[in-house]
Amino acid sequence: MTCYRLWTTLETKLVEMGILPKGRSLLACRVFCRRNGVKFPGKKTIEDNDDLINEIEKKFSQKKGHDMKKETKKTITASVKDAKAEKKSDDERKYSFRTIDIDKIFAHNNIRKTDEIADLVASISTHGIINPITVVHYTGAATYYNLVAGFRRYEAAKKLGLKSIPCHVIEDVDSLNEISLTENVSRMDMTPYEECVAVRHLINKKNTPAQIAKRFGRTLRWVLVRKKLADAGDEILEKVKAGQIALSAAAKLADLPDDVFKEELSEICGSLSDWDVKNILERTHMDLEKAPFDHSACLKCDKCSACQKDLFDDDPKAYCLDPDCWARKAKKAAEAKVKKLQEEGRNARIGKFFGAGVSCEDEANDFEIGKYNTKLQEQAKEAGIQKRILVDAATLKTFEYYDKRDLPDYHEETEEERQERVKKENEDHEFERVKNDMTKNRLRSAIANKIQKGEKDDVIALLLFCCYDLDDTIDESQHSLLGIKEDEDRCAGLSDIDDQVRPCDIHDAVLGSVEHILEKTYDIDILRKMYSIITYGNPKDAEPVDDEVEDEIKRIHEKKNEENNESENESQED
């Protein structure tokens, strides 16, 4: 027997509109029309395109279509029987329910995960398969079928060893992709990763994002976010699959250019947090109202949010979505501002800024006369020196400063002088550091001796200086006196002291923590104040003289040299 290709719903609609479907012969159309009572369209043909489909859908929303009876072998005898058979309704011709051997069903092109189906297996084992799976006839073999929707139910049935499974058999081959996606998306039980793969699958089938959104009742952004994540590559998709990139966060970045979108998401190490999204948008989502240049032409650019109403229909602002273009225009505007200042006789240039100040990479960082350097500031004013001007290439903000090189007595040091100056500065810094350390130790020793011999008032005074942080006040060995329970996850606070603790208990706990308190007190000014109150002495009495500091520095260097020599000897022996 000869088997003819089944007529699709689209071809049926074309014939009823008086159009010969592309790819169907005149003879095939005559037979179809005669059997189904449809007027023969003649020899008219038309290309199968989106405009035609939209026109057909519009016309047939008011008129029922005409479908073939499914699974009928197209022989002359069958045609005669069909012509005499009672005319079936649309619903009867489109699908049927039946039980099919599970071995005759092929499961291809599944986008869903089917490895976590233990709950579904238990449910089917108890209640059976409530919702049939959806299949279509396998091409070239009428008794075999391809699975369209219900992959998890199919896998669960196989795990349970079922021989057959209830099925919903359809003929509308043109809508198989939509049926499969609708089956899963409309139930809202797909993972974000599966949604991305599903949308990519439909895009590859020549569906536009707008068509997908319309057919499944979703917003355009819903489709675009998943499309952009899928197009960004497997590395991004794996992060979506692992939950590192949430769709809700990615949606906020969906309006960025594809290359920027991919680059930003690929650099995410952990999960994409709200802080990450905010930081990315601040760098790439530029508000044109704050542009430091004329942005009238930008409002007509494809990379302006004002030209993408489908993405920004709820946002009245206009954003530049191309940070590189923004930077180029801002720099050009900064160069024009510098040129204008120079024409006015000002010493201006484009500078490097960092946050609110000058970048350490800019030479102004080395030669600026700081506002706290009153001596040099006065010299510059008396000499009538003009301030230099820096212009920020990103914001066009200006920074004015006196430059040391403009002073009359400025001497540009040689490399030898610079090395000598740096050496002297390092030695002075080390001297001050060692002197402070020695002073702190002497102050601590004097305070501790006085407290150990003193009154309760001294202990209370010590507590007042340090009570801002109980962890710095009471040593852990004294916590039991205050009824503080040990907790490794956090530091103890004043609120952790037991209500039944007596003042004398606090006195004893503080007295046992004197060394701990003083060790935790790093501010030399606080130590000096503590020394004055508790010992009634002058803190300067505790400061070492210069010779003592020099001896201490010498001792530190000798000890460090000994340690280095020991380390070198051990390395040679190894």
C-alpha cells in the first residue's frame, strides 16, 4: 500500500482559503478537496512566510479549520470509505487517547532533567499515571511514536517497569515545539537552566522572541533574559544551572549589549548578588541626563534605552548602554575644556582621578602642596603662583592645586638626593615608631603597677576607658566571674554580663584583666590620659630619651640579622 504524507493544519487552512499549499501536487490537492468537501483552489501557489501565517490565524480565529482524520492509510479504498463516513468534528480529528507499548515510544530532544524523579516514581506507583504523555507518529513507521511532552512521566514509567502507558496522540506536526514548551513552561516547574535551553531551542527553530512571548503568554523580557543567558555560552549556563546566576538578577542586566552582558557575568566568581548587579549597572548603565557632553544625538542611537521601548517601557529615563562610547565622548569633551582653559592662560591638563581625589598614578599626587602644609601654601600665595588645574576625563570635574615645582626656590632633586631623602624619611619613621612602642610599654607598666597597689577607684577608672568593647576589657579567663557563657561564634558584650553579678565581681574581673586591657589599648593618647589619671604623673616622664631609642633600634637590627643568618644556614644544610 502507498502511504501519503499527512496533511498539516496549516496546509488544510491554505486549501480552504483557496491557496495551493507549497510542496503539494495538483493531484494531491484534488483528492484532498474531493474527500473533505473543500473547493479546489486551482493552480495558485504562495510562499509559506510569517505574514501569511498571521493572515491565516486572523481569518481562522472566526472560522473553524478543517483537519484530516488521523492515522488513515491513503489508499483508494480508504478514500472511498472516508468520503462515505460521517463527518467528524475538529477536536476528534486533531487527537485521540490510547494506551501504547512503552517500547514503541522514542524519547528524543528532551530539554528537561529526568534524573531527579524519585517523588514522581512514588506517586505513579501509588496512583498511576493521571496525565497521559503526548506523542506523535514516528516518521516512516506508523506503529511507532516520538515523545513530545511528558519525558519525566515516561522515564518514571520505565523505572517502574510498566509495559504500556496512556498517550495523547496528535497530528499537528507544525506545533510540536510549542506543545513541548507549553507543557512545561505553563506549569512553571522548569528550572531556570531548562527555561534557557527551551527558549534557545525555539529560537533555533526560527521563532522570534516576540512570537515566543506572544504564544506562551510571557513578557518579551522573560524571553530575552533566557535567550541572552543561553547565547552567552556554556560557561554562563553552567552558572545558571548551579544557581550562581539568578534570573531575577540577570533580568536587571538584560538591556546591556550582548558582549558586555557576557563579559560581566563570566567574571562572577560566587553568586550574583544585588550588590554585584548595582555595581555593574553603575559602570555600564549611564544616565544620559548626567552626561558631561551634548547627548542630543545619543537619544537616537540604537544603544540608548530610549530607542528600546520594549525593554524600557516603564522607565522614563534615557540610558547609554555603551560605556566605551560614553568614555570616548566624555574624554573629547574634557579635551575641549582643557583647551579653553589653556586659551585663557591657565595651566590645565587632563588628570587621573580616583573617587573624590587625585589618583596616586597622577604626578599631582607627588607635587601637590597639601592644604595642611600652611608654610608652603603661604609661600605660593606670596610668590603669586597660579594654581594648576586638572580636568577629570570622565566627569569634567576640576581640581586646582599649588605645585611645588612652581615655587621660586624649588630644586629638582637628583636620583642620589632622592635616595638619600627616602633613606632619611625611613630612618625618621622607624625612630618614631620604636619610640612610640617603648613609650607605650613604659606607660602600660606604670599603670599596671599603680592599679595592682591602688584602690577600687583606679580599677573603675580603667574600666571606664575600655568599656566600649568588653572583649578588649575582660580577659576570657575572668568571664566566669561575670557569668558570661562561652560562645566561639561571637565576642562577648556588656549585655552578656549576668544580672546577678555584684560590683565586687566586676572589680575582681577587671583586676585580673589589667595586662589584657593594657595590651589591647593601642592608642598612645589614651594610654597617656590613663597614665595621668591613675598615676597622677606626667606622661612625658615615661618617654625614653633618644639614646635609649637608638640602642633599641640597634638591638632590633642585630636580632633581625641573627634570625636571617640562622635561616640561611638552615637552607644551606637542607
